[in-house]
Amino acid sequence: LDFDRLKRDAAKAAVAEVKNGMVVGLGTGSTAAFSITALGRRVAQGLRIVGIPTSERTAAQARSLKIPLATLKDHPEIDIDIDGADEVERNTLHLIKGMGGALLREKIVASASKRFLVIVDESKLVGRLGEKGAVPVEAAPFGWPVVARALRSLNGEPSLRLNPDGSEFLTDGGNYILDCSFGPIADPVALGREIDGIAGVVEHGLFLGMTSQVIVGAAGGVLHYSK
Ligand code: A5P
């Protein structure tokens, strides 16, 4: 399967929903990057929008395509947010996000959006969150060992995210990421609440009850899931 093609198909379908005058949340990651490319093309053809980027990387891409950018101070309410995900739970549309490290800004932007469109290729659909990967947990550098210990007591296996050179990975907010494996998560809402309750946790990658629609690039064509 050509996953880039599937990601691009999903991204294009999402960008078709953007209309003149909208405030648009710009996601982060390889799938979201295709949506920003598609949006840049529409802006070049005369579409008038402003984008709120969810990472420095996304802001740089948007600037290079001359997509006008703004901040949450200008627009605390966003019309539509288009972003990728690492796992999508089929029945609930709950998500795991943050393998790209942008989860904090991504969650703020998604929470401020009237519509949150999630774009994925079909490999991201799961029966249970946690089936494939870890839950990224953003932690204040001062407190990360305490956060790691608390995550272990929730039966997670946290591992501090490192750069290829062995230094600690830093988020745009200057925090660390603990990638925490839980295996298949029976009750994501309860787990999310427990993680939220740990002092030193800045944010976690469980995006629960936030999704408006999932647009899936699949070999047989684009699929739309909403609740
Ligand atoms: C970034 O922090 C993430 O939440 C991404 O949205 C997620 O990791 C999906 O990325 P890909 O589209 O590159 O798989």
C-alpha cells in the first residue's frame, strides 16, 4: 500500500471542507503536512482563511506556502481543525496523538474548534486504543521521574523520549515526553482522568470525545466516520 497516497487522499477530502473566511487549525505530522500543502494550493487560488498552527514545524510550512497565520489571542474560537492521529478507536473515535510531540498545542487547538476533522490512513484504525503504540505524556522536566513512577502505578511502562543523539526530546513548550505503553486500554476515559490527576503532567495524548469526523484514506477510497 502507498500510505502517502492514502494520507494525501484523506487530507484533500478534509481541505475541501474549508470555506472562505474560516479560522483553520493546522495540525502536525506527515498526514497534516499533506493537508497544509493542499490548503496552500487553495490559498494561492484565492481562498481567504487564517491558520492557527499547532507546532513550529507546521508554522514554518504554512509560512512557506503563504498561508496567513494568527494566534489564539486573535481567534480563541476556531472554525475547523484538521489534524492526524496515531490511533483511532473505531467505535468511539477516541484518539491517541502525539508521536510528533505536538500534543499540547494540538489538544488546545482541537478543544477550541467547532469541528475537529481527523485525517488518517487505514493503518491507524484500531479496535482498542493502545493496541499498537504508547500514549505520549508531556511532563515538566523537573517532575518527570515522579510522573514516570505514577504512570507505572497505573500499570503503564513509561519511557523517556530521546533524540537520536541521546539528549532528551524537548517539545515546543520546552517539556519532556514519556511514551507510556499500557497495551489495549479498556477504559480510556478513566485512564485519561487518572493521568490528568498526576502533578507534573502537562498534557497527554488521549484525545477523548473531541473528534467530529474521521476521514480515512483507504485502498478502496476515502471513508468518512462520524458519531
Ligand atoms: C503530532 O504530535 C501527532 O499528534 C500527529 O498528528 C500524529 O503523530 C500523526 O502523525 P502522522 O500523520 O505523521 O502519522
